[in-house]
Amino acid sequence: MKVNQEEKEFITFTKAARLLGYTSSQIINRLIDEKHLKAYSFPDSSTRKVCRHEVLSLIQLSVSKDSVDSE
């Protein structure tokens, strides 16, 4: 199975928080603790990152849920 380029892009917790509309990256730690996101570690870096595609999926899930709730 091929994985498109967007699914392979990893971003920092700070950037992920900003995509979700937060100013603090602590929300990303909470989402990881609650198993909504997965943190990834890489051998060339001490910084954990998240998959951009997974963060965007949370936004889509939220938008979908909001549209169902408003009906």
C-alpha cells in the first residue's frame, strides 16, 4: 500500500497545537495520553513529533461531529 506524502509528514507538538487552534502544546500531550494521537520518536532527534495527517483527521472528526450535532 502506498502512503501519500501528507501522511508521512511529522510536525512538532507546538505546530500541531496551532493547527488545532491552541497556543499551548500541552493539549497535544493530553491528546496523546487519551490515545487520540500517537507520538513518534526519531533516532536523529530528541523531540517527539506527531503525524500532521492524524492532527488534521482530528479536525475533520470535530467538524463532522459538529455538523451532526447541529442537525
